[in-house]
Amino acid sequence: GQNIDQPTEMTATEGAIVQINCTYQTSGFNGLFWYQQHAGEAPTFLSYNVLDGLEEKGRFSSFLSRSKGYSYLLLKELQMKDSASYLCAVRDSNSGTYKYIFGTGTRLKVLA
Amino acid sequence: KAGVTQTPRYLIKTRGQQVTLSCSPISGHRSVSWYQQTPGQGLQFLFEYFSETQRNKGNFPGRFSGRQFSNSRSEMNVSTLELGDSALYLCASSPGITGEVEAFFGQGTRLTVV
């Protein structure tokens, strides 16, 4: 079947580094996405990985291992504004069409 | 450049009624995807439209349907509303071409079914 797991909540301190893990099971993997969603707001795109390895974008990096069905989002130099939910999503292809499967999100609290 | 616009922002409907939600994508974007977000289930993919054709579909019953117009604006319709349809409905727009995967979400329509 198709499944995505990520921790429900994490807490970290301002200035620290935090790693949010995501494991997935899908039959037709075609890319992994990370989104940030502040409470009451729309999700915003953070990163996309389709090949193994690390993609770095400023303070945020995302890693993918397709053989392990595993990804992580790394946030460096945490700021208070990073307090949000982080959604891991997989694009699954089947017979030429795609479905987007989202995890339930990891709620990150950044403490002063 | 204007962002993704969804209307209305809030809606209250009665069980059994039907509802139509609207999404205007970013100018030039041809792909519009629809999602349902609930506290228990998270974000769930409904369907994607590209150039007026449904290109991809999630696992929702036939009561959920959509369409896309020639100007890329999209509508989503839910018929015979159930209490469990209460949710935030989000649409996302993207260029829809290979390699352009970044999607931009609208603020959503919060539907309450009573």
C-alpha cells in the first residue's frame, strides 16, 4: 500500500539544528516534496527530491534515499518564525498518472 | 504577480446540499490541483486538472468532481454533502510542465457541513 510516516511533534531551541524524518512506502515513487504550513495559512513549497542525495536551499536542506524509502528535512539556525507544520509528500505514479500522498505533518515548536 | 485565489473563503452548507468552490491559478499556470485538509487525515489529494483535462485523481468518491476552463480557472463540486466533508479545501497551481514541480497554494475554502 501507500503510507507516509513522520513524527507528530518536535521541539527545538532557537539557533539550533533540527532534522525532521519521513519514511514512505509507495509502489511508483516519482518524487518527494516538503512543504511548510503555518497555522491558519496555506502550505508553501520548500523542496523537491527525485534523486538520492542532499538538496540545499539556504537554511533548509532535504535528503532522499530511495532504496530506504526515507527522507529528512534539515533546518539550521532555527528562528522563531520556523514554528510551523512540515508536510512530507510523495508523488506516486501508476499507469502514467500521478497521486500526491501527504503525511499528516510534523508540528515544530521553536523555543526562545 | 497575483497569487492563487480561492472563493469563497468560508461556506456553511446543510447535509444533502451541493457546493461549488472556485480557484483562479497564477497567471500562466496551467495545472490546478485540489486537496482536502482535515485535522485527522491531513492533506489528501483530490484531483489535478491540466489544460481543461483531469490528469490525475485521488481516492475520493464520485460525489467529488471538478473541471477546468480555458483560462485555467478551476471549480470543484461536491454533491450530496455529508458531515464528514467539513474540511479546508485547498487548491494549488503550478506550470504543469516537466521539471516545474513547485506548487503554490491558495488560502483555501473552509467548508462546514451542518
